[in-house]
Amino acid sequence: MKKTAISIAVLGFLCLSETAYASAPAHLQQSVYSAKVPLTKVFEKLGRTTNMHFFYSASDLGDILVDDRKLNYGSLQEALGYLKRNYSIDFMIRNNTVTVKKVAMASAEKKL
């Protein structure tokens, strides 16, 4: 009788730990995707997907964090347009190089 009770308890424990293990990756995956990434990492990924080279000062742009879930990495124009509208950057495209620079915020933006 004791062996049966112990066997059932061990089996129940194993089932509970398997359920907890199976649900953990989904929870971790959500937290990873909700994190913001440095703008410089966004440029690296855009460079890989569009075959463009990005020229920028990492010291100027390294402190800008971007929610990259809102970016379309397949379209350079859409991605750069989004970044320009939502962050203090400007860019110029010449041949296969995108030159990016940080711009000063307008006085109206500073008040917000």
C-alpha cells in the first residue's frame, strides 16, 4: 500500500513538473519579444535583410532603444520612415550606404 501511494505521488509530481516545463518557454518567449533593443542592433539586422551598409556614430545612437516588433525589416524605406518619425534620427541613402545621424529635438518635442 505504501509503495502504491509513493508511486502515485511520484507520478503526480512528474506530471506537474512536465506541465510547468512545457509552459515556461512560452512565458519566456513573450518577455524576450517585449524587450527593446539598441538602435545599433536594428541597423545590423536591417543591413543583413536589405544588403545595405549603415554608417553612424555608435556613441550618438547607442543609447536609443527601439521596440523592433513594429519594424518591417523587409522594407528599408518603411523601417527608416518609422525610425525617423519616432526617434531623433535622420538619414541619407547613397548607393548601398545609409548614413544615419542623431538630430536635436524641436522645442515643441522637448516640452512633451
